[in-house]
Amino acid sequence: MARSKFSDRTYDLPVTMKAAAIEEFGGPEVIRLRTLPVPEVGPKEVLIEIGSAGVGVWDADVRNGSWRPYGRPKFPLVLGTDGAGVVLAKGRQVRNFQIGDRVWAYHCANPKGGFYAEYIAVDADHVGQVPTGLAPHEAGAGATTGLTAQQGVDDHLKVRAEETVLIFGASGAVGTLAIQFAKRRGARVIATASSRTGARLVKELGAVEAIDARKPDALERLESIAPGGLDAVLALAGGEDLARLLDSVRSGGRVAHPNGVEPKPKRRQKYRVIAYDAEVGRREFSRLNRAAEEAHLRIPVASVYRLSQAVRAHERLERGRVLGRIALRTF
């Protein structure tokens, strides 16, 4: 028998589930709510009852076929790279989780399907305990972006106390978390945001100032805020606006960006450019959880949709200018 953490019900493990899946590549309209078999749990996997799942721009790339992490996909394909919920069952080799544990998880190409579903079976090494203080919808929207932000700040930029750090693309899903992780390190954080609402959000999260990188005087303004130059930059978007602001990086500085940022920042003699992918495992989740708790992490969620409204969630995603992240809830 399994007990849900989202209600008072106790029940046998389900045979079928609702999931938002695609049968072909295309626009948001190809997403359909389907009844699918609950995936079987392998010896190294846990079965999670999903409470909420994150919706990211990379999900749209999977949906339209421009990014194929699964290789040749097997339809129906359930979307979603991360989510949070409760462990309902576990494989015989799983020792680090118990039934009823509140967890979040990340897997960009889970062979048993994505997180836009009521249940998911996923390798236990891709799962972590939810940090203290995170609400269910925050945890569901935070694993992919949390790992990306924390590793960018701590592992690749190696941000130190009293350094001046620019988060370029700071009002988005990764940037809003990166601000907080850099502040945790004692850095002075400057953020880019292109709207008043975005500027207000990044300041609330700890940025000392917000700059609209599109404006002609953006570099001049940055140099007035950081006259000694930038020690480090986390670039979460590319293009001419970023290239112009990189003139302010001091000699010996560091620039990091997740793979997938296009165009990539150009290498220059005076600073290093580091491209990276977020890694996932027990150690990585343990480090993320410690950083999240020390930073008193907030995960801004712009909108929450029901699982049956996944089409609307993707339509909102494609309109752009999402502050933080979008989430789906299953209950």
C-alpha cells in the first residue's frame, strides 16, 4: 500500500496515470493529456508521486524537435526534466531514500519518461531530499535550474567574498537563483534585467543594482557601478549586449556559461571563458541542498498551471519574458 503526501488517501500502487505527452514534434498544440502506464521501478530507481514539475525553455526545444536528448524518440514522449514529490516505491538496491520522503529530481533524458506526469520512475542518483523551507511548487521548479546556478557560481566561476559578479540574464529561471548563490559567497552582485518588474525582482533577491543591457549607455552605467571591473560573469544569454558588457571584465577575470547559450561568449586574452553542463548525482544534490539552505533560497515561480493545462504553460513560455520559472501541478 502507498500513502499520498498530497492527500489523506492510502491506495495500492497505481497501474495507469495522467501525463502530458507528445506523439509528434511541433508547437504547444501537440501536447496532449494522456492515460499511460505507470512506469515499472527498476532495482536502482524510485517511483515518485509528482506534486509539481518545472517547465523550461529546453522542454519547448524537445517538444519542437530542435533538441533531441533522447536520440530517436519513442512516442508518446512525456516532457519535463525536473519535478518534486514523494517517494512511493523504491528498487531493491536503493538505500538512501525511504517511502514517504519528500524529494526533488532532475533527469534530462529519463528513459522511462519525463516529469509532466502524476508518477515517474527515475534513477535514485538523480534524486535529492527537498531542502528545508521550499514549498512544493518551488521544489518542482528548482532542480534543473538550481544545479545549473549553484555549479556555475561555486564550481566554474569559484566566486569569492567581496568579488564583483555580473549575472547576465538575471531575471530568468537560472539567474534568479544564481544571484542568491553568489550572495551566499559574499559577492557583490550586479544583475541585468530588461523590465522594471524584473529589476525589482533581482534587487529583492540580493543584487546591488540592475542594468538594462539593451540600452546604449549600459556599459557606461556598469563601469560607474563597478569602476574596478568585474571579477566574474555568469552569462545566461548571449549576443551583442553581452559582448559589450564583457569589456568591463578585469584582466584575469572569469566568464562562465551553460552549454546552449548562443551565441557563445567570445574568448579574449584577458579572461577565461568556461562552458559547462550541470552535473547530477548524490554529491551534487547534497551540495545544492546545503547551498539552498544557507542561502535561504527563494525559487521565483511566475505561473502555476494544472497538468491538464500544459499547452497553456508552453504558450506562456513562448511569449517570453518569464520572471523565474513556470510550474505544472498535478493535484
